[in-house]
Amino acid sequence: MERWRRVIGQYRSVPSDEVPVVLSRDGTHGPVVHGLSAAARARGIETGARVVDVQAIHPDLHVEPADLEGDITLIKRLVHWARRWCPWTAQDQDHGLLLDVTGCTHLFGGEAAMLRDIRSRFALQGLTARCAMAPTPGAAQALARFGSGAQICTAEDVGAALAPLPVAALRLDAQTTRLLDRLGLKTMGALSDLPRAALMRRFASLKPERNPLILLDKALGKAADPLNAPPDHRHFMARSRLPEPVLDPAPHLPALVDDLCTLLARAELGARRLRLTIYRIDGDWRALGVATARASRDPAHLRRLFDGKLENIDSGFGFDLLTLEALASEPLPLIQDHLDGKRDPSADVAGLLDRLVAKLGSEKVSWPQWRETHKPEAVEERAPALQASPTAAPALLRERPLRLLTPPEEVRVIYAVPEGPPSQFNWRRVTYKTTRHAGPERIAPEWWRDRPGTRLRDYYKVEVAGGQRFWLYREGVIHDGRGAEPRWFLHGLFA
């Protein structure tokens, strides 16, 4: 909600604090509440509730769509930004962070001083942080989300600190929480005081991440709960500092590419996106980017991607610094070449795609993609070659013509066999007489996509007297209640 207010406030007015605001996302049975303002939370609204139900109770509710991708991007950036306090940080659910500060608190003056610094620096970012420090990740999560919001407990008093918290603090699902509530186990202290043998038999079938006893042991430090922190983002860059300003970056590009490929080879990575930047002597800079269809660290290939583009860089009065960065990289292990000297055909295709995209633009080069649909005109779609890979055509297409008419052309039927193909039809002022046919192949409307009243199709493979083969379909059947007499269309041509 705080991120939404900050983003929306840049280009329009934000509702006042007294107005209840909720952010909605798509749910199983319609939009559900994703985020809440303080005014909405004060009215008892909870996340996950259906928006229509909440609006029925609160007609003055202000609903806005949630930006889920933006929230995910923010939390991922905060995971690495939080490593200013410790080297091990990880994401906790959808809107939390876990920091392993073992051995780092003395650098900030102790545990209390570190928590104050964390809260103040998040506040400078426009974000409210509820913090807690505990000897286990489970205890820290529970205290931060259900405690006072600024609590420190040691290994000796972790049990007493967790005892008054609700069992929902163990990150249980709704079904397990309701079961514990019906059993009268509403707090973590009540759960830990009961004999474990009877409870273990009841929860033996649950997975470890749902079992309340296992989660309680992890929170109390009786079971291991390691922190799986994501690796740091590795930035690969090659620099070239010049003794005096120059105007042409072309002579310096080969050395930059070689240095960058050497760095990538040591890490067994390949570049997917590159950016060449020149820093002019007037304080300005210019950048040029290229992309590859698959990871590559071939210096000759990467140099060719910049052919014909360097002339478009405005060097001004000259530049004295160049950098070449790998903005995106992927694993590319060292592979021995074939002993027979043969090349990898997929590498040649990828190189061709890279050169075509560099010359024509990413929007001009595309792959065919196949959709899961029976409609012939909707089976194929196009996707940018650098963003997707070609997919295998469905087996159903082997029985269909490769050449389709867009849109299908209506034919005038002179005589039609009942529940069969036309014996004679007229297409483009030419009359054809059917000699052989195969079918029908019935394609029903897709009720989740098509408009109400859409009629089914019966497709026929037709061979006429001249030897030509056509693909025709009848739209609708007699007395189907969705229109007048059925219509005939020619949709494809066989070779």
C-alpha cells in the first residue's frame, strides 16, 4: 500500500488517510483484497476477502488494482539492499525480509541500535518496517508479524516471548489454523504445553511445512531451520580509460569485448544483453545496447552485433571512457568442440538471429508459437525471437493444410449432400464439382472465449474434378437455434 501511494502520487492525487482504500487482485471467484490502508484495516477488512463482499458492507470503499509485478520487483530489490546490515538476507513470504545478523550487531552498536537503524532507513524509503530479533528465523517472523514490532529476545526467553502469540504466527495455512482453533489451541504456548504423542498422531499426515509441531520446534530452536539466501548479483563490466578524448569508439571495441568475454569465461557464463556506454568530456554519456538469442561469449560474434551501430552514437567533442557491461547473463559451461570439426547447428541459428535482430530490430524477427486451441486461425501466433523459443507444432496440424485464407472466403453452394459436403460449389466465379471427400472434423465453440451464439464448424477435405484439394467448413447446422441456414466457407488449400 505504501508503494502504491508513492507511485500513484507522482501523477495524480492520492485519497486521504480517512478514505478506506484496498488494492485488489484476481482470485478464484473474482477480485480479492491484496493490500489495505490503515482506514480499511480499522474497519475490520482483511486480506483475501472478496471485494464484492467488502463493498456490500462498506459502500464508500475505494478499490484500486494492485501491481503484483511491481511489488515482487520491490521486495527482490530490498533483499539485496538489506545486505548493508549483514551478508545473508532472504525474502520472507510476500512482504517480509529475513536477515541473519549473527556477528554483525556489534558493528552498529548492538541489537537495539541495529533495529533502530533498520527502521529509520526503511522510513527514509517511505516504508514502514516491523522488526524483531530472535535466535531462530521462525521466532523472528512470529514476533515481527504478531508482536510489538520492535522486540528483541534471546535464546533463554524465546519460549516465553512466543507463548502469548496466536498459532497463526507459525505460518500455518488456514485449514490447519481452523483445526487448532476447534481443538482449543489458540496460542503457541497452549500448543507447546500439550503432550506431543497425541498431537503427532493427528498431524502425522501433514507435510513438514504445514505441520504445527515441526514449525514450533523450528521456532524454539529444537530443529534446524537454515536460511537459504539468494546469491549476490554479479556485475560484469570491461572499462577502457583513454589518455585523451577521441571521437570514434570502433578501434577500442575489440579489446573491450575480449576483456568482457574473459571475465564471463572465468565464471562459466554467457551474455544475453550488452550495453556499450561512452562518457563524453562535457559530462554527458551515450549508450548502445544489443541482445542475443542465447548466452554467448564468442568475441567475434559479439563484435559483429555492433556493426553499423557505432556511427549513430553522438560523441560530442570526444570521450575518454568506455564501458561494456553484461546486463543479463546465463550459465554457459565450457564445452569441448567436436572431434570431427562439425559445428552446432543451434549455435548457427542463434547467431543468425542475433545478426538479423541487430540489423532489422527485435520487432521484425519473430518465432511461431502454438496455442492450445482447436480453431485453425488461432493456433499460430508470433513471438519475438529473442524472448521465446520455437515450439513444436501440434500433431493435429499434420492433417490440416499449411496454407489458410485469412479471413475464410464464403462459397456459394449449388447442391449439398445432407449432413455432408457440397456436391457442387462456386468459389471466385468458378464452379467446382466434388469427386471425393473426407470428414467431417467438428470444432465446437470455445465457450470461455467465444461470444454467445457462436456456431460450430464441420470441416471437410474436398477433392474436385480438376484435382485441386480444398478445406471447407459448414458453419452451423440446421435447427441449431443460432441463426438461419448454415453457411459454407473455404478456409484452406492443400498442395
